[in-house]
Amino acid sequence: MQNARLSIAWMITGVSLGALGLLLFIGEPFTAKAQESKRFQYQIVEVLPDTQNMQSKLNEFGSSGWELVAVSMGNMTEPRLIFKK
């Protein structure tokens, strides 16, 4: 009688573990779902090559949520500030 109870207990344990393994194998992973791709806007601004003008443009765009990502020297006289939001 005790062997029968033990066999039933092992059978229930095996079925439970098998079902759990199956759920883990075919179910959704526990990690977060794939994130949506981020969408960015870019703004290119040509400025005069003096410090005051550049600083005022940087502050103007920065206060609007734009982030400076690069500075390009187009024809070596007028810097281009490249912003991303």
C-alpha cells in the first residue's frame, strides 16, 4: 500500500514537472516583450563661428529638449550643429 502511494506521489511530481517544463518551453519568456524601436528627429543648424552665437543656439535647442550629437564643419567656416530629439 505504501509503495502504491509512493508511486502515485512520484507520478504526480513527474507530471507536474513535465507540465512546468512544457509551459516554460512553449510559453512566453519571462523577459519583457521586444521594445518598440525609438523614433528620433534630427535638426541641423548652421551657425556663425563665434562662441556667443554658438552658445546661444546650444542653449536655445537644449531648452527645447534637443541633444547635440555632432558638430560638422561644412566648408570650414560655418559649423553645423546636429541635434537629436
